[in-house]
Amino acid sequence: MQIRFLGTGAGDFLAPEEQENEAGFLPEVRRLGGRHRRYASSAMLPPDTLIDFYGDQQIRRLEIETASIQHLLITHGHWDHFQPLAIIDFARGLPQPLQIYGNDMVTDALEFAATHEWQETAKKFGPASSPADISTHSVAVGRSFDVGNAVVTAVHADHCIDKMRMVPEQKALNYVIERGGKRMFYGLDSSRPLPETVEQLRGFTFDLAVLDATFGPREIDPALSGHQNFAMLEQTVASLMELGVFTEATTIVGSHISLVNVPPHDEIVDELAQKGILLAFDGMTIDI
Ligand SMILES: [Zn+2]
Ligand SMILES: [Zn+2]
């Protein structure tokens, strides 16, 4: 199984070019470019599966062959992971219908976008003027389903939850993906794993885990965030190692990196490597 990181940034990935923002590490990231620059988090499992979709700019930039793409897994409905109109537009350029998997919010939004159109002159919704070439599949937590020749199991991420008021705004998903005898955990956009998620993960041992490292070395209050910093990432890895879910043989990747809060790639990559964590960058490919 191969994973190709199309984007490895957090929700502030737009900042360098599109905002007059001098916050944090942005000026440095903007100046350095290259591996320091990150776009919206998404990945490809060649040849046929994408995970999350902000737009196709990274697919074009990395010159990825799209004709074989048949499946799209969506983790959750935040705008930097999920753009219904861009997805429908992208699907129209494929030789086959795009199969899209996600939570109810995601499948509802796609079905709405596929059947409605905002009419600018009338200032109201009307029916869509051209058909969408997509099929949606609502995914339930704990359920396994086939995605091409992969078997995927969805687990509940600690994300999109107002913890103080106990309001889960939507069920954000992380995915266990098994293919060709290898197993990967795609765990971005989650704070520390929920108890039921730990129980579900206990049934597996992973060859590769992609984990949330959004805030890097910055201190955060876990009560107020659906993400991790490096310290929380290390604790998550240690706790799952103790349970045998991760082992010394598991490749651990930190991704979904904030451009404002995290120093440029080259300044932190070695320190993280010493802790057994690989820092993702846009275009990185891992074979397991
Ligand atoms: Zn995100
Ligand atoms: Zn999110």
C-alpha cells in the first residue's frame, strides 16, 4: 500500500498568499517556500482513492494521473477537507462516477449540492442544471466497508465537539484502511482518541499511522481544541504503543501542520525524527 500526501497543512494553509497576515511563522514559511509551504490536508492511495478534497490544485501541481480515481473518503465537513462543488466538478472530469464516503453531514451536503443550484438573478435555490456524476455512501462508526480492494473501518475522531457544552456538531471520522496485507490509520483532525475509538483500535496493529500534529510545539488547551500539539501526539503514540496498537515497526507520521504556529519543516524535522515521528510534507510518498 502506498500513501501520497497531497497536502499537509491545517486550516490556516491559505494564509501566505491570500492574506496580508504576518502572524507567527507565516513570513518565514512564505519566504522559504518549497517543503515549508503546505496546502489543505488530503492524501491519495494510488491508484484509485483520495482522502479529503479541498480542490484539485495539488493533484495538478503534483501531476497526478486522475483517470484511475474512483473513490473519495471524507473525514469530516470542515471547509479545508470538504468542498462539495469542487468535488462534483472534479467528478465530471473522471471516466467513471466518483464513489464518496463520509458522515451524514457530508453525504447530505453532497446530495444537496448535486440537486440544487443558487440562482443569482432570482436570489433563491433552483434545481441543478447539470447532473452530478457521484455516488454517496453514508458511513457509520465502527462499520467496515469495501473501497475498491481496500477494507475501510470508520472510527469517531475527537473533533467538531464542543467539549464544554457536550455538543458534537458532526461525527468527524478517522479511518482504518487495510489493503494488500498492510494496515494504516488515517487519524488527522482529532485530539486524543475517544475511549470507544481506543477500544476499536485495540483490535488492530498498524504498519502506518498518520496523526494530528496541528499546533506543533505550541501549548494548547485540549479542552478547547479538536487537534493535538507535539506533546499530545507523543502521548497518544505512547498510549497506543502500550496497548500494542502501535509497535516499534509502526511508521508514525505527524501531519495537518499549522503554518502560523509551527516552525518551518527543516527546523523541526530532525528533532521529531529522534522521537520516532516523521514530519509530513506536501508530495511525500510512503510505501508500506
Ligand atoms: Zn483540518
Ligand atoms: Zn477539521
